[in-house]
Amino acid sequence: MADYFTSFSVLLPVGAGNIEAALALYAQFEQELEADDQSVGFLAGQDALNSDAVWLWDGNGEGDPENLIAYAFRCAEAFGLTGLWGFHFSLSCSCPRLDGFGGGAQVLDLGRRESVDWLDTGHWLDEKLNAGEAGAASAETILQPTVEAQDRNDHSQVSMLRVVADDAEAPGCVTVENAAGQRFPVPIPLIDAIAASTAQPATTLLDQPIERREHGA
């Protein structure tokens, strides 16, 4: 039987005068989750070398990045934290399972209390390895309806998550990212044609608005 582990260790600066209050917030958060039969997925304490930050780390490889983010946002709201903060985590396994290793990172805007960027090494590796194959794929294949959309009899949805770059790199095309995390150049007329056929703006082809970002942003 294989055991899977999620590990991280990070400091969250909350201010020297807020350490005790931050640890009290952690205790409250832990109690709330335990009341719902959930584990908080990390431990909290004060680092001896950093008097203005709480130290957050996984407990025995059972880390929960989502709960870590939720706690960071609680601290941000309670102590007026602003600016960017982030952490990286590793995925490992007690057996040499092919799906047992990887990792990722999150970048958070504490003032706005939202995630602004993330990285999953599995998606990143797939993107790099499939770059040649993806470039040769047809736009029709890239934008075919997802299985989930077909199950809902909703053929207006396509397997494109969002527009991630304008046509600065490839004139006449925008770069899109599909459900597998792969990125492709797609001709702007095709995007517009899909929008017209579904009677939706090009920015709302999915169940959530497509995010248009300036190239390089």
C-alpha cells in the first residue's frame, strides 16, 4: 500500500506584535475544521529566528495547501497584511508510483485575498513535452466540447480554460490554455466564430469568463 505525502514549510510575516493573535487564529481555524471532521493539514508555531512571522509546515507529510491559503487570508484580514506572498510544496510517495511525485507553487495577493498565479509541475512538464504535438494539433480538436459539457447536453462549452495572451507573439492569434493545462495559438477569427455560434461573447465561452491578459503580464 502506497502512502502519498504533501510537504511544505514557509514563514508568513504577520508582524512581531501579532504572533500570539495569529496562533490563536490558527487554533480557532483548526477547531472549526475538526468540528466538520476535517484536518487542518498543517502546523503553526513561532520561528526562533524570525520574530515577526508565524512558521507554517505540514504535519508528517499530510499538508493541505488549500487550508494553508485560507489561513493566510484570515491573517491578512485580521492584521491588514498586503503585498504578494507565496509558498511551494512537494508531492511524494512511499512507493515509486508514477503519479506519486511532483509539486507546485502559489502566489497570493494578501491585500486582495486572492490567488494571482500558480504552478503545477505535472502540467508544466506535460506542456513542455507536448509542445511539438500541440503545435501541430488543429484548432478544431483543441476546442472540441468537453466530456463534461456533453454529459450536461451543453455543447456551447469548449475545452478551453482561458485566453492567456494576446497576439503579440503570433499575430492574428491568441494563446489559449485548455483543460489539460496546455497552451495553443488559436486564430482570432475562430474564437469569434465560436462566440457567434454559441451566441456568447468571446470572453464568456465557458462556465466562467475567459480571462484576457496582456502579453507578458
